Amino acid sequence: MAVLERVPEVTFKTRVRDESVGGPNPFRWQDVTSQEVFGGKKIVLFALPGAFTPTCSSTHLPRYEELFDEFRTLGIDGVVCLSVNDAFVMFQWGKTQGVNHIFLLPDGSGEFTRKMGMLVRKDNLGFGMRSWRYSMYVNDGKIEKMFIEPDFGDDCPIDPFEVSDADTMLNYLKSLKS
Ligand code: BEZ
């Protein structure tokens, strides 16, 4: 598995609220580039196989949300959750999860994930192409650290979740300070 030095350059298709749109659903498309997400900032990103899936919803996302203030105290500018889901799905997932701090980033076409080398087939679950679970600490676009779940591969019969969790990342960042 090739490990990249920098995050790939892509354009994410996001949805943002814009009251000027009017009507009952005042949202519009907004392109967000990798440069906008990562440029000049210290970002923690974690990627998971799907919005609304059990472990992602019960543990992976909520724990990053819980620890957000601690990440900020350690100098992290933003925490990003990425999934190969479209903007509508990611928005609704964030809403049902009560997310206030984590930026839910839709990689619907899987371009970022593919360029990261993290795109896997999950046809065994009827999911199609998804992201492998991982987390990374990115400083101004440079990947300083990655935690990649074991047994990387297509149609993995299990869903390893051992190292990409929020506490592991937080402890790593703390260790940089000591
Ligand atoms: C889960 O989050 O529990 C999960 C993710 C992908 C496939 C199946 C389950």
C-alpha cells in the first residue's frame, strides 16, 4: 500500500444553506477544494465506510464530536469526517447525529478516496465502492500521520475498527506535545 506525502487535489461537491435561495429547502451546491479544506490548517480527518452504518454512527463519528474541544486545545483547526456518500446523505446523517463541530465531507464519486489509495469494493454488502476506515493528521496538506485499519482489502468480511478512532488520534497528538 503506497503511503502518500500530501493529500490529493480534488473538488468536493457539497451543499450549503443559503437563505437567498428561498423556498422550503434553501440549499445550493458549493464546490470545496482540497486546498480549501487543508491549506494552511492542521486538520484531523477520519474516513469511514458509510453514513448511517452502525459502528460509524454509534462510535466512530460521535467520539470525534465528543473530543472536538480537546482536538482544538491541541491546536487542531478542524476535524473532518469523510465518506463515499453524496452530499444529501452526509447532510442528513449529520443532522440525525446532532453533529455541531465535525465537518462532514462527501466524497460521493470516491475520487479523493481513490487517489488516497483507500477505495475498496464492498460488494459483499451491496455497498459498491467505499472508503477503508482510516484517520490522518494533515498539516497544510502534508500527511503527517495515518492510522489505517488492518486487513485492508476488497469485500472484507469484517469491519476492523481498532486504530482510526478519536482516542487513538488524540493520544498521538498529545504525544507530539510531550
Ligand atoms: C458499521 O459501521 O457498523 C458498518 C460499516 C460498514 C459495513 C457494515 C457495518
